[in-house]
Amino acid sequence: VPTLHTLPGSAPEITEGYIQMFYLSKIEHTLRLPPHLLNLPVNQAIKGELEGLFLDKVIADLGLCISIYDIHSIDGGFITPGDGASTYTVMFRMIMFRPFVGEVIAAKLKESDREGLKLSLGFFDDIHVPEHLLPMPKQFEPESGNSNQGRWIWEFNGDNYPIDAVDEIRFRVHHVTYPSLPVEQEKASKPFAPMIVTGSLDADGLGPISWWV
């Protein structure tokens, strides 16, 4: 998911309403509408441009843009001299994904290695449960031929409870971070993630759902 870069003079002004891990955020944005879209109804053309600018992108400290919920107002329509494009100031609401610290969410296992777990919600994959936030006591069981990949096993009352991809995994949000875009990235480095959710399984009721049913 690429980071959203707002243009000078068009930084969003934001107010929020909370609905679990999803929010309705009110955003004001100055939008340039290209001439080839002027034959479309204004609402339709503007919504399409907003979707191209915002959807699947992250706004730091606000979250991942999921969907345009509605458009409150459209003002302007000024034509840029020598360009033919029109400029509008649009007030709209967007559905954002940003879980809060302490929230419990169910996800699927994407990857398991010695560093911990990587989980996925389907539309968002940058969820990491580090080794020190897994349930204790635990052990790592490496795959045959790959000592870094494998599965984690929780040991409780003499029984082993593996963490695998059989069913959903409940985790508690430990913290949410928005890393700064690096100036340079090495070719072998992992893809940049503009929002990272760090989770914990170290509490009763967390981990694979089958452990508790």
C-alpha cells in the first residue's frame, strides 16, 4: 500500500467518528478535474478522481482508506487558464481502517518464522506478532530444510497447541505505527509498509479460535 502524498495547499482537514476498527473521517480536499472528464456528471467525475487518489492508500495517523462513503459538498469549478482543467473544493466522508490499541481482531495466518507471525485481514496484510508477544511458554518447530520457517507451539499443562493456518487467530492490537518513507531502499529489503499493526497473543482468549471452543 503506497503512502498518500497530498499536494501543497490541499492537505486534508479531518474530523473523526469511531466505529470499532473502522472510522468515518470527514476530509476537505482541493481537486483538479482534467478536461476529458468534464462531459461526465460532476459528482460522478469527482468521486472517480477521489477514489483514484485515496483508495488503498494510507494517511499517517488516520489509517488505510477503504471507501468513499459520501460527498457532502462540492464548491468551485474554476477553470485553470491555459489548462482547461477545473478546480473544486470537495468535502466528503471516507471509511478508514485503523484499529485502536487494545482492540481484539480475528485474522488469518500469512507467515510464521523465528521472528513471530504475520497475519492478514484480506484487505490488509501488515500485521506482525513478534516472538516476545506470543503466549508463554512456547517453542518454535522449524520446517524440514528451512530452519527459519516453521510454526510456533504454545505449551500448556503438558499439551502442545500449535499456531497454524487451520482457523482464524484472535490477536490484541499492541500498537499501530506509521513508518516514514525511506529515502533509499536496498533491493533485497522488504516492501515498504506505511502502516504496521503490531499484535499480541499473550492473554486468555487469544490465538487460534479452536483453542477456546
